[in-house]
Amino acid sequence: MSDKRVYLYDSTLRDGQQTQGVDFSAADKTAIAKALDELSIDYIEGGWPGANPTDDAFFANPPKLKNSKLTAFGMTRRAGRSASNDPGLATLAQGAPIVCMVGKSWDFQVTEALGIELLENLAMIGESIGHLKSQVSEVMFDAEHFFDGYKANRDYALAAIKAAYDAGARWVVLCDTNGGTLPDEIFDIVTDVCSHIPGSHVGIHCHNDTENAVANSLAAVRAGARQVQGTLNGLGERCGNANLISIIPTLMIKMGYDVGVSHEQLTQLRRISHILDERLNREPARQAAYVGDSAFAHKGGLHVSAVEKNPACYEHIAPELVGNQRHILVSDQAGRSNILARFREIGVDVDPKSDAIGKLVNAVKQREFDGYAYDGAEASFELLARRALGELDRYFRVTSFRVIDERRWVDEQEEQVITLSEATVKVVVGEDQFMSVAEGNGPVNALDAALRKVLLTVPEYVEAVQQIELIDYKVRIITRGDGTRAVTRVMIESRDAEG
């Protein structure tokens, strides 16, 4: 293995879900995993099989990944049980071809949290790793609270990770679980660890409680660690985890490491960061490093003047490297290259010099100014693009629709309420005009039912229409201070029989 190769491990689907206010559905997890696969992240941790219905549903129908390896997360065997008789390990082995297990490496946690003998904990680690190694292709060990444990009892912390490594763990991952360790400490401790366990088998997992998770991860790589764990946009419990969106370009561009991500894939970094934000129904952080709207924005007259002459005056990298673009507040520059990259993704061949590209760039910019967002709405962008190129087939046309919502109280105490929506749609299919009325549970359901009534009368449309189902619907207010007059953005996600 090249000493410059650093492996990436994403735990967004588990650690990220521990973020306050975040609750992924199985569909969310699948979509995020596919986005991570586009970046060729080495390991994608799907969750904890057996821990909750969402993770069970995800692992029961895992996404088909082209570039990444799906990983299941769990814990070492329980105290007093054999590894072969532990139901948690049995479930874990069936979850994914690669398993990551967490265990204690701080003597204080062993005696206080687990209430067991120190030697029993070492046996739990070694036996669990050895047992699963014969059932899956790869096992790794997350040494929880490693840095606190090392500072309290160096010999025991090293014994814990040595037990995992000697039992066959591919990776021994050092976790700064409380997030309180500083970069100089990380560097010194990881350097010591790599004198006992080869750095090619050592990973780092940092939390951001002192705003040092990214710096700590980079320090660990400098010291010899060759796996970095983190999450998209730094999601995670309390203050979050190390942000892979910042770590990836820093390792590649600044430090010269190979992380398995091509430079072409790196240009999709901003889009993938925003896909996660759209899934969470939140606005992307404007000042996020590398990918934020303000990351390459210039407002001050002195700055703008210099950037117009040479962008390197006030930019540490070219924004196009990470899929971003320069934003000069007095003259916004077009993102033509981004549009062309998106065309390649959806399989559209177009002449880069075509006038349609310029018109589409302007249309996207105007729509985004109006509140639309295409980073997490690939289907909407494809429709917009094909319409601009004159390649959009018109199967039907909705000429008008109307929805009437009724709420009726059926008792004097106003405790029993009936809510009813009635939708009327007028649709043109070919040369024929149709009008349909339907009731539903809310306006969206009523409109869906009314439109289906029409389309299901067209024989060649029946199979396609029956396959389509709504799986998510989010509404976000995007203007402030307007109360009920605020402009909203609606994200609608549907899927067909192929998912």
C-alpha cells in the first residue's frame, strides 16, 4: 500500500443520525449512500442492524454501490457471554460484508460504565473480532474514548487496541469520543500508537467539541494513521463529527494524499454536500469551507479589484476544483462548467459552445434567486435542461387545477375534526381534453388521485403511472419576516419500480 493512500470511512448514516433534530428514513439513507458512492468513499457505514426499524429496513434492501463498501456497525459481545452465543454479533454478521465494532479502551469506562474487570473487556474485544473475522470479509475496531484512556492509563489503552489487532482487525480506529483532545496531543499519541501497530492499520475518529475535529484528523494522518472517519457536513452528536467535506479536499489538494477520490469526482463535492442539506430540509451553511456560498464570495472593493486581476489574490484554491464558483457581489459569474458536468451525469451530449448552455445557466441562476434549488433535485434539473435543449417529450399537459380544503368540527367541544380535500384537474392528452375530480387526505393526495384518474385511462401510460409513488414531501420557508406570506420551497420525491 502506498504511504500516501488514506482510506475514508463515512458514518453519516449512523453518527449523523445522532444529531439533534435529524431523523433519517430508510429512503434518506439509501439516497445519501448513493451520493457517497459517487465520491468513491471507501467505507459507508449504513447503521446498526437490529437497533431500530429504519436500520433493519435499510439493510434488508441495501443500495447497490459501485465504488464503495457497505459497513455494518455494532458492539463487542456482552460480558458473560461467548462470542458464538451473542445475539448482537449474530445480527451484525448478517448486516453487511464489512463490520465495525465499538469497544471500550478507557479503564475508567470499563469499570464504571460496564462494571466489569479490565481483563474481561480485553477478552470481549479479541474474541468478538476473531469470531466475526471468519464470517465477514473485513472487521474493524472502534476504540471508544481511546485518547482519554491513553492519558489516564496508556498501557491499558494500548492493550485494548492490541487485542483487536492481534485478533485480526483490519483497522484499529482511535476515537476521541468526548472531543476534548487537541491537535498536538493527537499527533503525539498517534505517533506512539503507530510504533506498536502499523499506521496502515490505524484509523482516527474525532468529535468536534473543541472545533478541532478536522484539525485532529489531519494531525493523525500526519502522525501515520491511514483511515479517517467522519460525516458529511460534520453531522454528529453534540457538536458533531469530523467533517469529510473539509477533510477530503484538504488531504487531496493541500497535503497531497490519495483518498480514492478522483479530481473529477471532487468537483461534485458541493453538490453532494447540498444533497444532504436538502434531505434534512435545511439551508446549506453559507460559510462552510470549500462548498459554502460565501467560500469564494468577494464583496470588499479592494478584494474585488484584486480578484478581477488574479483570483489567487484572495482564493486559496480555484473554486471549480470542489464544484463551487466565484461570486463577486457586483457581477455574478456564470457556472457554465457546473452545468456541463451535470449534463454528463444525466447522459446528455451537448456542444459546450451551444447557445442553449448560456440560456440554461441564466435560467438556473434566476430560478435559484427566486428560491429554487437544484443541488438536491436532479430530476427537476434534468427536466429544465431537456426543455432548454428541446428534448423534452410532452406526454400530457395540465391546463388548470383547483383544490378545495374543508375542515369541519362535528361536536361542540371541537375535539372531533374532519378534514377533506377535493381536487379538480383539467388535462390534455394528445388531442383529447379531460376533467377529473377526486377527494383525498390533503391537497397533494387529492391532486394525485384526480390526475391518476385521467392518466390511467390511457393504455400506454397505465404501467408507468401505477409504478410511481410519493415517498417524501418537504416544505421549507425561504424568506424571513413575511409571516404567512413567506415564499416556500417544496421538495417532492417520487420513485418508480426500480427505486
